[in-house]
Amino acid sequence: MRPTRLRAALARALSVLYGTEVPAYTTLVEVCEQINAEALERLGEQTERLGTIERVTAERHGAIRVGTPEEMAQVGRVFGACGMQPVGFYDLREATPPVPVVSTAFRPVDRAELASNPFRVFTSMLVVDDRRFFDERTEAQLRERLDARSLFPTELLVLADRMEADGALSAHDADRFLELATSSFALSEEPVDRAWYEQLEIISSVAADIGGVTTTHINHLTPRVLDIDGLYRRMQDRGITMIDRIQGPPAAPVDVLLRQTSFRALDEPRTFREPDGSITTGHLRVRFGEVEARAVALTPQGRALHDAEGITALPSTEAELDAQDLAYFTRTADGALEPIVYEDFLPKSAAGIFASNLTSDGTADGSQRGSRRDATWLQEQLGRPLHDPYDLYEAERSAGR
Ligand code: OOG
Ligand code: NI
């Protein structure tokens, strides 16, 4: 099996897993499929300019969270086997409310690969030495626990490296890879150390979700929808409470970038180890359901204008966006514009998504010094190239004109 098929198979396996763990996800996927079919009916081929119905129907992004650079590098190997490369650097410590993580997204980088299966995973890593969040003692406790755990079995990493080296795995090895990878992202039944989890939760619920447990899990798995306003209404009609708004640029004459919304997950039963050693059952609320709509990618100038002045500052036709070099397009043989879809994330929406899912804003001491983290640092930790999203859009545009 080749990386492309392995990626599609992993996306499907995780979708089945997450559907059994979070039943409301299955409702969300059903509603997305209805809305997409209706949009195709209503608008015809026009809707497929941003991706074929096959691509959009299969399209998912996952979100996972890890604790250390070593764990991040291992995630890079597992997704690398599936033809997913790290793209972009997001610093959520600067967000409102601040979250003590830095992130990247693993995804295919070629248009043909994206068309075959665009599975992407937003991956966040805890910054344990950031004094705005963690004092020296908490950092030491975190390090001790994170260093003692392993998120991925060695057998999985060996298979991942073999796939990256050879470009193929036998059917038997591919099955084993899928089984091990999928179970690495399942919610663990291991008891949660109550006192430690609560100690971290005061600082940040994301820190507790990462460092307070011994495994990682899919936080959410997000389908793509062609009409997110329609979906938002339909979900509410079905009695599912959505967050109060859709994140990202509002609907416009030319939709741009990425719009996302989510529903709050219900309490999930978890096992706890109490301070007296007894095992109890309780609940945690860390996972939720998200859905997204994707549109044309903006150039750095387009993005700067959008971020400073909002969507209304952008021209209202594709031709003008192209002429002013504000968004990315290729041209068909007869000269028509084809939008290049935005394949990445928005730090502001990501912060909103994190926040919609927090039990509290946590505590950050702004007078303390942050620790330096940037794309160069992350690339070094990953030990593989970290792509700049703009380079990828630019290359695709130059190749397609
Ligand atoms: C990731 C939040 C960001 C998105 O779609 O912007 C994200 C997380 O909650 O771990 O998934
Ligand atoms: Ni997400």
C-alpha cells in the first residue's frame, strides 16, 4: 500500500473510531452530507470549484495535542508515512485567552494528493517551560510525567519509518500500521489522576488534557460542508446546541479562507484515581464537534488587509481579487479563474475553537517571560522540513498560469 491510500484508510478508521466515541459526530456528518447534496443540487457544478463532491465528502481534519518535542517528532513520523507534511507554525500562547501550546498542521502538500484525500491534523504541543503558565515546580512535574509515557508503540514507529523509506508497505504491514495508529488516538480507559489533573486544570484545561493523562486522543474530527450557515441552522433545528457564532470571515460575495463552528461536547465518562487511591467514575468535558467551510486562499497582502480591516475591505469579485494580487487563482486552458482552496488554519479561529471548549480561561501571568518558540525551532524538533503555507500556494499559482 502507498502513502496516499494509507492516509485515506487512516482518515476512515479514525472517523469510525470517533463516531463510536462521540455519537453526535455521526449526526454532524449526516447533516453535512445532506447539506452538501442540497448545495450541489441548488448550485450545480459551481459548488465544485472549491473541491469535488467526492473530495469534500471524504474531507476531515483532526485535532490532537501532545506534550513534548519528542512526541511531536513521533507524530511527524506517523503522519509522514501517510504523505502528510508539517505546514505552518501557530503560536496560541498569544491568543485570547492564551493557550500554552504551539501548533502545526500535518497535511498533503500537492494538489493531486489533496484531491485524492485531503486529511489533515492540527497538532498542538505543550510549552512546559513557559513561565507565564507553569512555575518551576509544575514544569518539573510535567516533564517527569511526560518523559515517562509513550504515546506510540515502537512497532508503529518502525512501520512508519519503513513506509517513508520505501514508499510502500505490504498489505499486512499496512493493516498493522492502521490498527496501531488508530488505537494510539483512542480515548484511554486508564484512570486519570484526579489531584494532578485538577492542579493543571486551574492553569489551563488544555494543559490538563495533555499533561494530566498518559495518552493522546482525537480532540475533534471535523467534516467539511459547502454551506456552513445552512448547516448551523439545521443542527440547531435538530436540537444540538451550537457555539454562539461561526468563526472566521462572514459570508461575502467571494468567500475566503476558512469558516468554522462547533457544538459543545457532552460530558464523557472517565475513570479517576482519587487522592486516597480509590478508583471512581466521573466525567470530563474536553471534546466537541466542529465543522468547517473552505474557500479561496489569500495572498500575504490579502490576508493583511483582511486581518486589519475585515472582509468588507476586500473587492467583491474574483477578477479584482486576482488583479490586485489579494487571493490565489490558477487559470484554466480557456483563461477562466480557478480558486486555490485554503488548506490551512486561522490562529484566531483556532483560539476561538480552543476557548469554546474550555472549562475556564485558566491563569496566565503576563509579567513572566515567555519561552522562544518559532517555525525554525519547530522544524528542528521535527527533524523534517516545516513548509510555509504561502510558499505552497505561490508555487501552485505559478505552475498553473
Ligand atoms: C485545536 C484547535 C484548533 C481548528 O480547527 O482551528 C483547530 C484543538 O482544540 O486542539 O482545530
Ligand atoms: Ni479544528
